[in-house]
Amino acid sequence: MMDIDIKSKPSQPCWYERYAQPCVAELLGSTLFIFIGCLSVIEDVEGTGRLQPALAHGLALGLTIAILGDI
């Protein structure tokens, strides 16, 4: 007997993976970005100037991309 490789069609993702998951990821990522950014401005220490909010926004964006980037 010969083994025949049968190529099946890739299955379509379910509605959750196609519609709900990207929306939830966008909501979670935007919430994290805005929340961290607002907290960095509120807790701004004198002498840091614009550096602390800029670093906080950059780190929040990097974290969001690392966690939710594959969705």
C-alpha cells in the first residue's frame, strides 16, 4: 500500500477568532496604552520633564505589541 498525502483545505476560523478576538485585543491594547500614559502624566516627578511620559507610552506600546501582536 502506498501512503498518499491528502491535502485538505485550511479550515476557516470561527466567528470568535475572526471578529470578536481582534476587537477585544484592540480594546485591551488601547485601554492599556491610555491607562499607562495617563498614570505617567499624573505621577510626573519634577525634573524628568517629558522623558517619563514618553518612556511610559513607549513601554506600554511595546508591551501591547508583544502580548497582542499575533492576533
